Amino acid sequence: MNTESSAGDADARARDAVQALYAGDAASKRLGIEILEVAPGRVRIAMIVRPDMVNGHGICHGGLLFTLADSAFAFACNSHGIAMVAAGAAIEFLAPAPQGERLIADAVETFRTDRHGIYDIAISNSGGEQFAHFRGRCARLRLPGPPAGRPPSSPQDVP
Amino acid sequence: MNTESSAGDADARARDAVQALYAGDAASKRLGIEILEVAPGRVRIAMIVRPDMVNGHGICHGGLLFTLADSAFAFACNSHGIAMVAAGAAIEFLAPAPQGERLIADAVETFRTDRHGIYDIAISNSGGEQFAHFRGRCARLRLPGPPAGRPPSSPQDVP
Amino acid sequence: MNTESSAGDADARARDAVQALYAGDAASKRLGIEILEVAPGRVRIAMIVRPDMVNGHGICHGGLLFTLADSAFAFACNSHGIAMVAAGAAIEFLAPAPQGERLIADAVETFRTDRHGIYDIAISNSGGEQFAHFRGRCARLRLPGPPAGRPPSSPQDVP
Amino acid sequence: MNTESSAGDADARARDAVQALYAGDAASKRLGIEILEVAPGRVRIAMIVRPDMVNGHGICHGGLLFTLADSAFAFACNSHGIAMVAAGAAIEFLAPAPQGERLIADAVETFRTDRHGIYDIAISNSGGEQFAHFRGRCARLRLPGPPAGRPPSSPQDVP
């Protein structure tokens, strides 16, 4: 097996892991989140700011900007095929995102071991305007017993 | 005017400010967020984890936990009648919140001047189980021009 | 044993745990940090801003404000007698602290299980002026092998 | 003037700005912090973990890891020649840094306008082992009165 096909295999595994996660993620689908690109540790997704995502001034609710970044984070940190859960995150709001804007979230891997990781997500539009920066921390999912129960893309009791 | 009626006045002003904000907040209403208590600098709100808020494992999306806390933050920091906008926030996820859970977000004021503030929000249920802790920073809304455009409850360009 | 003496026992244990930590903490001692009060989950310490802690304008270096808060955090999270290590922290700087100022750091316990915790530290002076707010996360020390090696008051590989 | 010499000019201005800051920074000098590289928005500095920087177990105090990162942050965000002050920061501790270790802090610019910025600092050693990740937010220094008073490298009242 040459290096190229190995990279191709890793990309395919990453796409499979993210698709499996996305398939069960009613919240991301409800928000119209769309997956654009997936590679090991890197994900790009998009969301359009709809009328039910804004306040009375037509600006995206900060919580939904966070949710977009958090989905990108969950996809990126689970792209290696090892189940990871979010332990915490911080976001800086830079500019208001108007209704109708198509937001793009780019997730990159800043640090990773098999037990935890740090991921940075930038939210911008296609013109390069930046709306928010997010940093998330994840930890390996500890299965408490047989039937799991604890999902790879959600909060947990191991900060 | 005695002290009691002053406190009553401040409470009434806080309720008015929060109701005005909530009235235009399509995102919070879309999530079924309910206002339980309002006082100057303090707010308690609730949200039930619905099927469209979870992933495939029946656990609330971390972004929507954040959104609940962020709404409580916006209401609390605007309860004094001075328009404030979120500059950033951090959240720690402590335990997964299952579908059907009624989450309560309690916001308290940790620091405040007329120009900025820090608010702490705890998310728990009626039994006292804790799901997340959130700390938000806000800054006074700078009106860039004529009659606003920039809303009191959303991100902005003044971190 | 009555409740009062139990509380007294817990206080004594907390003081012993903090004193043991402080005894080996060359960095805190080098900065002249002084322990004022200790109870389970609560600590108050102080530090005077010396000439070697400031920049050319006579203002305390932000890193040393953080260090004061971080020491209060380490003492508070280890006050129950279970070895905990810092996993991360965030600080908001509110006002510059001038040379000669006596800074007081008050640590309170916001969340705690036997495995992890969240502590909030406020830095102020005796007049109530606030300089910074800090939030720290800790996790239980995992002993990697026999003679410990990993200290209770320092960073580690278990965020 | 060609592009190369412009870049050279910008580098020279960045070095001058950082040297001026460092010259007055008693705290950074007291910790033995050494400047390795400077460019607009990018700085690399180093610090050796001395006996007076550790706790009883020979591990660097988390506050001093933060201080190293905070100095790199101050230098980087002031490298454009516009006075910026730290508004807040967060750090994740990844591994304990033993006494004697030479720590390297690399600062990069993640976001910047003339009024504020976000900088990311990684702390590692020459072998590539990572000890901490830091993210800092800065805001433009507002001069409250005559010529200065408020320093470019310290906390302030404008989060």
C-alpha cells in the first residue's frame, strides 16, 4: 500500500465516521447544517441563518453560531474513528451575522492524543468576513457499562 | 419613595426589558425557552430537551445547552435597561442531558459596570443535577449610526 | 461527635492539606503569596505587587495576576484532601493593578465531584475594587505508578 | 520601494516595538524570558523552568506557564506598533513541565483589526512535546488622559 492510498483510506474512514455521526444528529439536521469537506482532524460545514435563528433585529442568535461551531468540532474530533465527547468550549463573537448569511465553519486539529484533543473552529462567510472563533476541548468517551448510552458527540461527565 | 417600592420598580423595569428582548427573539421562542423569574442582574429560564434537539443517542446537542445559557445571559445582562451585547463565553459540560429533561438556567451577575459585565449561568434540573456551567462577557452596545441596526442580544464587533 | 466539631475537623483537614501544598510551592512563596483563610472548598490568599512583578508602567503583569488566582485555585481544589490537578483556566482582566497594591484572591467552589471540579476566583483589594475574575477546572490526579511523581498542584496530561 | 524591503521594514518595526515593550517589562526579565524571533503578529520566546518556578515536585507552576504565554501574547499583539492591552485569556494544561525544561512559546495571530485581536500561543520544548495551549484576546489601549498612564502590555478596564 502506498502513501497516497493510505491517505485516501484515512479520508474515507473520516468521511464514514462523520456521516455516521451526522445521520443520528437531529439537531444539526434541524438547523440545516451541511457537510462540505471531511479529512482526518479537519471538517468544513455550512449553515444558512434562517428567520427562526435570529432575534428581532435579524441577527443570528449567538447560541446558534456556537452550535454550528460545536457540530464542526464534534465531527472533526470524531473523524479518527475513536469516540470523543466535548468537555468544554469557548467562543469569541466578532461581528453580527445577518439573516440570510451562509456561514462556513472550518475546524482544525490543534492538539490530539488518543485520550483528548483541542480543536479550533473559525466561522466566516465565502467572502472571508469573520464572525466568530471557537476553541473546543474533547475527551475520550468512557463507556460506563454494556449498553453504552453515552454518545460520541455530546457532553459527558469527564471534563 | 421607600426602598421597597424602589426595589419593586427595579424589578418591574427588569421584567419589561427582558420581555421586550424576548418578544423579538425568534430563536429562543423556537426552542421553547420559557422565562421563569427576572430581577435586576438575575434571570431564571427553562427549556425542555425535544426530539429535534438531540443526536441519535437521545442526548441534548451541546450547542443547544449553550444556547439556553446564552439566552439567560442576554436577558440578565440587559435587565438593567442598558443595551449590552455578548462579546464571548465559555461553557463546561458536566453531564449529558437526556431527551425530555426540563433544563433550568440560572443567571447571576458576577461583575458589572455601565460598559461591560461578567455573568455566570448554571444549567441544572429541578432535582439539582448539574449539566453545565457557562460564563459570559458582555460589552455596551455601540450604536454605529442612526437608529441602531445592532441588537442588544447578539454578537457584535466589540469584544 | 456533633456537627460543630465535624465542621471544625473538616476545617482543620483543609488547613493541613493547604499547608502541605504551600510548604512545597517555591513559586507561590517566591511571589510572597500569603494564606489568609482556608475552609473546605474556600480559600483566601494575598500578594503585594512588587517592583519585579510589573512592566515599565508600574502595572502588575497579567501573568502574575493569573498566578495568584491559580494558587488560590490549587489550594481550594485540594482542600478536601483528594489530590486534584489543574486542567485549564480562563481569566478576564478588569482593571490594571498598580505596583504596591495588596491583591486578595478569593476562591469558591462552583462544582465538585470526587473526579473533577470548577472553582471561581475573584481578585480585588481591601477596598472592594475588582481586578480580575478567573475560572479553573481541575481533575483528579491519576497516579501513573508507584512513587507518585505527579504533584497535586500542577498541570498534567488529563484535561 | 519593493515588496521585499517593505516586509523588511515591517519586521524591523515589529522588532523595535517588541524591544521597547520588553525593555520596561521587569516581570518578563525577572523570569529570564528570552526573545528568539519577532515578525508582525508572530513572536517566539523562551523560558527555562528554574527552581523558584516549581512546586515541591519539581514541576513548573501553572501560573508561570501562563505568564510565559501571556508575555508572548503581549509582544505579538503589540508588534504592529498600535498599543494593545490584554482583555482576557484561556489556557489548557496538557502535560507537566519539569524543572530545567526550556520552554518555547510560539504566538500566532488568529484575528486582528485595529481595535482588537485574538492570538494563539503554543508552549512546547525543542523536541516538540506540547505543554499548554493559550488563547488571548486584546483590545486597543484607550488613553484616558494625558500621554499614556496605561501601558500596552497589561490588563485594563476594556474587556
